[in-house]
Amino acid sequence: MGEGTEYGLVDLEEVETPGDEWEEIDVSDTEADRIARKRDREFEQFEERIKDADQFKVEQSVFDDATLAALYKLVQDGHVEAFGGPLSTGKEANVYHALGDDREVAVKIYRINASNFRQMRDYLEGDPRFEGLGGKKKDVVLAWTKKELANLERAKAAGVRVPEPIATERNVLVMEYIGTDDGRAKRLGEVHIENPQTAYEVMREYMRRLYSAGLIHGDLSEYNVVFDQDEGQLVFIDLGQAVTVHHPNSREFLERDCRNVAGFFSRQGMDVTEDDLLEFVTSPEPDPSRD
């Protein structure tokens, strides 16, 4: 990171900060499910093009018929125009670079047969937005995708810099691409930090804004924060597991976030503690001049 970088905060005066209310999230069948069942000729042609493309020659667990139908629907709706290569692959999801409506986007595809299905349930159970959710893998993964979209929208409204959510269809999420022509943005743990004090102040302020908006990241560390070189800002990513403050394990998740963040900046030579960070994040009106 270049000298003088300030890791700028999103201006709170430009956003409407929500409270701790929660959204109703619909996990019923989508248009993609109906397209997959109908399997019209145009969809079948699209399916063949995607399956033949080098960047999409991956296992069937990622690109089943309904997932391809979801991509087809997103293309029809104008959210995706052309696909690029993979940005990241993981047990839960693959993320692909794509061209959207006159801008670059990231397309995140959750695996229906996710290996950490039970862990997903742990984050969903107790979240009031998902009361009565069934136990089928499909329902859980689809709910998780909707949840990440809703969490991104709430975080953005609270003045936290996150990838702008664009659209979702079934187990596919389209969002803003954070990166350059050379590739995805680097994670905080992958770069040399010129000014750890400023970076820490931005991170703890974003954690406080999330908490004030009724959300806890739940898996925050130096590997779920990236640096947007174009804006000179830190960006929180991977909010799929974020829970509301009403979740029965929310305090445990928040304490773990604080432990991870304080531990990282302690390794950068700063005198910070988990307890001090937790107090700042949960304080209704923290003192901005506090060390």
C-alpha cells in the first residue's frame, strides 16, 4: 500500500443508518427453478455454451441445471453480459469475473452440495429472518444467498464499504467487482500496511456501524477485508454468515471478530486488545478521539 494511504471511511452523512429491524427473506422457488423445469430451447443453447467454455469446466456440483438456469435468468435481466475467469474457488462457493451493465461485476455461485452445510445452518438458526426454514440443503443454500444480499444492503445503508449488491437468483449472487485490470483486490493479510493505526481505526468504526445497524460480521479477519486501490478504502467482504444481534450466538461471534482483528493489528506492532475493541464496537456513542 502506498505511502499516505488513508483507508477512507464512507461518509455517514450520505447514508441512512437503519436500526436493528430485520427483513423478511423469501426462499421460495424462483424464476430460475421454473426455467430449469421448462428447459426451453434458448436455455438449452445457453447451457451448452457455458458448459463448453474453458472457464466453466468445473464439477457438476457447481453448475447443475438450476444454477445454469439462474445464470440464464440473470443474463436475460441484463445483470450479466459476458463471463470471465474465476476469481476464487472454495468449499462454499466459486466467484467469477464478469461484465455487467457497462461495468465489471463479480458473480458468486454457492454450491448446493456445500461441504459445510451444517455450519450454514448454525448461522441461520436463531436468525429471525429464517424462522421455519426447512432442513433441505437446497433451501439452506438458497436462504444463505438471499441472506448475503440482505446483509450487504444493510451494511451499505449503515455506511460500511462493502461490494455493492446488484442481484440474486437462486444460489447466484451478482455484486460489484472490487479489483483492477490485474486481478481481484488484495486481502488485508496479503499486503504490507503502511499505516496500521489508520487501518485499525477504519476497521473498528465499520464494526461499530455494523453493530449499530443490528449486524455482526461473524467471520471477520484480515482475510475478509480487501483494499480497493481505486478508492483507497478498506472493503468488508463475505457477509453471508453475518447475523443479527438477536441471534443466540451473536455475542460469541462478535467476541471472536474482535479477537481476530485485535490479534492481527497486535502483530502489526499496535497496542490493541480484544476487550478495548469490543467496548468500542458496542458503545452507543464512542469517543472518536479515543486511542
